[in-house]
Amino acid sequence: MTPEHIEELAAGYVLGNLSSEETEAFEQLLANQPQLHLEVEQLRETLELMPYALPEVVPPTRLRSAILDAIEPAAAPLKPIQQGKIRPYWVGIAAIAAISAIALGIDNYRLRRQLAAESPLPGRHQIVSAEVLQANGWDGVTRLVSDHMNSLDRDRGPVDFASTSVAEISDRFAPQFSFERSAPTVARTQVRLLGGSFCKLGKIKGIRFTYRTGNDRLISFYQLEASERNAFPLSGSDRLYIPSHRGPSAIVWNQDEILYALVSELPPGKLQEVAAHVR
């Protein structure tokens, strides 16, 4: 059985649309491959997110009976509902959510496999897709990526203050922030600090530390004031990996009321490896 077939079975299992033979085959796989239980749970979490990403629709009056007939037993009498208190129903949403959940879940499943294959380092990275970001209005990541890209195109270079010392850069911009300490550093010999810059992402202010890898890839490491939390998908100290197929990807986390983020065009495993060396 190919990995792609297993992915399709997992999605169908979560959605409950497998045949009895397929269900039996997949449950046998679950018994023999305990790691699949995690994939199933993550697909279920993805499915649960979909309704919150879709708008509620109040059906026209003429559709009310049809909708209720579809969700109530035919023999059950319908209770009168007062005008103005009709509950909003999802019209045409179930099929869309199912298709979206399959596509999104399988995409995340493949990304997790890629991360695991490319980087065996410890550390928990949850994956948040671009579709979920957009649906929840988490535009802070878009601002981060835009700021990173703009820094690469500047004539004067990617940094405002050249230095190889994180403490020196933090002191240089300290008057503009309420940070109580210097930012962590990327403690990896193949990555070199070039300097830092002041950055402002909407209402969020912070410092962008720019690093260069041995093969001349640039990494932006952000230390940001947590003044606009709803702009980012946060889950405590867990690191959220936000992939991009057409530009820089990001890893975002928060610690002690401070937001941190890494943005780079590095492959997923390499970016995860850099995040594992943040000290």
C-alpha cells in the first residue's frame, strides 16, 4: 500500500466515508502502525477548524423545511419556531468542508513526513497552512514575510545596524521597546549574524536580526512585542511551522509575552534545524 493510498484512507476514515472493507483495512493499519493514530488525530483537528473558517448562512424561508427534513427524522414533528429566532444553518458547507479538510489534511500530512525525514532533531512543530491563516485573519505572518522580502531588496543592505553581537543590537534599539532582555541567538556555526534592524508590522514593533547561512541564504529572526496577538496563530511555546510553496516559510512561537519568528527560503527541515538551535 502506497503512502498516498494511506493518506487517502486516513482522510476518508476521519470523514466517515470509507466502505466497510476500507474501514477494516485501515483499522488493521492502525493496529500495526501506532504512529498513524497521531495522523488521524491531526486530520480530525483540521476538520474541526474548517467550520470556523467558513461563513454562517441563514437559509431563505423556502429552504427551512428542506433543511430541517434533512437533519431531523422524517417522522418527528417540527416544533414551531418564533420569527427572528431561526438558528443559522450551514448551506452547502458540508461538502466544501469535507473536500477542504481532505486537501488540507493530506497536505499537512505530507509536510510532517518531510519535516520528520529531513530533520530528526527533537522539538514540536505544528503545521499551519496558508488556507487556515487566511480563514482566521492571521495576517501577522504575511507582514513578517513581506518585511523579510523587503529587507532583501534594499540598496543599503538587509540591516540598519551591522554587528555580530545580539546584545549590542538589542542595546542599540532598546529605547524603542519594552523588552526586558536581549533576544536569543541562533547558536549554529554555519549561520552568521550580520546585524539588526527596527521593524514595524502594523501595530507590532520589534527587532529583525539578519543571519546568513554558509550557502548565502538569509534568515530573518524576529523579536516582537506581543501587542497584537490576534494577528498570529499562537499555541504557547509550541513552534508553528507555516509553509509556503512560492516564497519564504516561517516558524512562529511565543515565550514570556514576547513573539519570536524565523523567516527564510530554507527548505522545511533546514529551517526547523535552525529553530532547534535558537538559544
